[in-house]
Amino acid sequence: MAVGLQQEAIAVVHARSDGRDRPQIDQWTLRPTRDFPAELARLSKDLSLARYQCTTLLDPGEYQMLVVDAPEVPKAELKGAIRWRLKDMLDYHVDDAMIDVLDIPPDPGGASRAHFMYAVAAPNEAIQRRVRLFEDAHIPLAVIDVPELAQRNIASLHEGPAQDPAMRGVALLHFSEQFGLLTINFRGELYLARRIETTFAQLEESDGSRREDTFNRVLLEVQRTLDHFDRQFRFIAVSKLLVGPEPRDSGLFEYLGANMDLPLERVHLRDKLRFSSDAVPEAENEWRLFHQIGASLRNEKAVL
């Protein structure tokens, strides 16, 4: 069960998967509120959240996601080595940080010796604040996640069979109320994540020239990111750019399609997920729930 705190609402999504068929979204809800503690407590009681494994997503300002060289140390010493490498990269003392790592698998053919990892760092205070909020509402938190990994989970649904030797990378671009996010997946792994400081509201500005400028900035960011990715990971060819749901058509999809050589495809979650008959979201709710749905699809164990 993914329980997310949005700007003025709480989003809850529950998914089930047996690994053989499309994951199923059993239920979802959006509760408008500015009083998060009180509404979380009500939701916990109404939905019996204590019965579930629950996850939540950090807000963009609560963490940093940094690329570092993978240390050549035993697994037991990995997080300590990463912490040492981050000590001059954070704007607070590294001893006050909660740190986790995510491997970026290197070229399986060994053509490049470069091996990188993502380090996710968040102030202990931010983590403790989120944990206390959920504890006070009697919601058991199994995982605290980040939007980049939630988006990876959705992109993975568009990759095809993992055993396919012709599998190629998939890029996914999505704009929320707070930011844009571009991710690139390959074989279910997140290889690149880049935040774009543009909101959906900015995409649909009514003034024509301002909208054109915004679209052009997004186009340049996407092209530069894809060029960088091609240089960094030559063993992965990106097959297409997926564009996430929008509450209303901003025109960005058509603009990118007219100015990029890479094939574009709209994300329609109903094509990749099963929804129970009373849980099919309309366009605006599909957009608002996008990362919460991705978080509910989490299915992995800690290995580092």
C-alpha cells in the first residue's frame, strides 16, 4: 500500500502482483486535506492500513540522489565507503544523513570498466519526521522510497521480456505538480534519473510564446540527457521515449514528436495494469496518482 503526501491531498494506492500476469490495482483514493496528521489517522482507520505493508515517497526537497563511482570494497563495507565519498557532496554533515545505495549495472560485455552507483541521501531529521507522522497515525512503514524508483517501476512494464536478447532501453518523461522527471531503464534497472525544474502548470501556460519557450527547454534537456546517456552507456540503445499521463493535453507530446527522431509513446496505465472495476482512475487522477502507483508496484529485496 503506497501512502503519499501531495501538496494538498493524501494519495493511497494498493497493488497486487503474482509475477505471472499484469499487476492489479485493487483500490486507490485521494483525500484533499491540509491537516495531514488528522487525515492520515482517519485513513488508517477507514482502510485498516495496519494490515498492509506500507510505503511512502519522500518529497523532492527531502533527499538528494547522487551518482558516485562504485567503491571496490566488500559488500559489508559498501555503505561506509559511500558515506565517505559523500562527505563533501552534501550541504549538511554526512553523519546526519540516512544513506542508501542503488547499483547501476556495468556493461555485461566488459567493454567498459566504469561502474557507478546511485547514492540516495536524506537528513535523519526528514526521515524521522516522516516516520513519526506515520507512527502517530498507526500506519506501519515498511519502506520509504523516492519518485525516481517509483517511475522506474512503471517504465519496467514497457520494457518487454527480460530474457529477450534484443531488449533495449526505455526513457520515461513525466511532469507533476512539483517537477518533471526523466528516467532511463534497462532490464528493470534504473540507469539514469534527471529532475527537470518544470511543472505541469508551466507546460500548459496559455501564453503562446512562453509555452514555446518552456517546450524548447524541455526538448533541450531531454536531448542533452539522451546524448549524455549514449556516451556513458554505449552498450544500451534507447528504443523510445514514453510520456507520462497528463490531466489535460498540454501539447508537449506533439511538440516532442515533431522535433525528435526517437519514437514517442504515451503511457496508458490501463494497457499495462489491471484495475478492479471500481478503481479505474480518470485522466486527472491517473496523473495525480502516477508515482503512487509506481511506488505500489515495488517488488524488490535489499541486496546492498
